[in-house]
Amino acid sequence: MGALTQLYHDFPSSDPTVRLVLLLGVFINDITPLSATPARLKSKLEPLGVLPITRQDIFNVLINPFVEKYQPILEFARVEVGLKQKDVDRLVEEVAIRCLEEGCKVCALI
């Protein structure tokens, strides 16, 4: 992740794919219940300059095939993005529908 961060700082981009790669780098790396608190994830995102995170950002992260642990991401969405529980439930439903083509993701989300 360090090389990507340095590259991004040297050559900033507004490309949404670049943004998604940076978000994935934070949300995928070191996702354990103790290290993936919303505050800690936010502290890793701040230096990258990708805040604020939107509902669409969370959706894009969750549908990525490399994301296996979704609970810390959903907790981040509740706390830092400000999604209410019914909004999170709706988001999970949308992600599940989108991931139907990827059987491994559907089981995890339902």
C-alpha cells in the first residue's frame, strides 16, 4: 500500500478507479475486529485525501471480489458515512443482488 500511496501523492488523479483502488487498499488490508474500527479506518483514509466517503464508495468496495470481510466496512458506513440501519440493510440488499453472478460473495452477504 505504501508504494500506491506514494504514487498517488506524486501523480494525483480524479479517476474513480484510482479512488476505488486506494479505498480497497485500506478496507482490505489488516481487517480484523480490533484494527478495523471506524476511527482507525478513517485515520488511514485521511492522509490519502479520499474523504469524505460516500454510500456509492461503500457499495463499490463491497462489490469488489477481493473483499471478504464486510462487517468492518458496514460499521464504517454506519459511523463515518452516517448510514442508518435501514440504509445499511438496503445497501446490503443491493450488493447481494449485484453480486449474484459471484456465488462466493452472495453467501457472505445474505
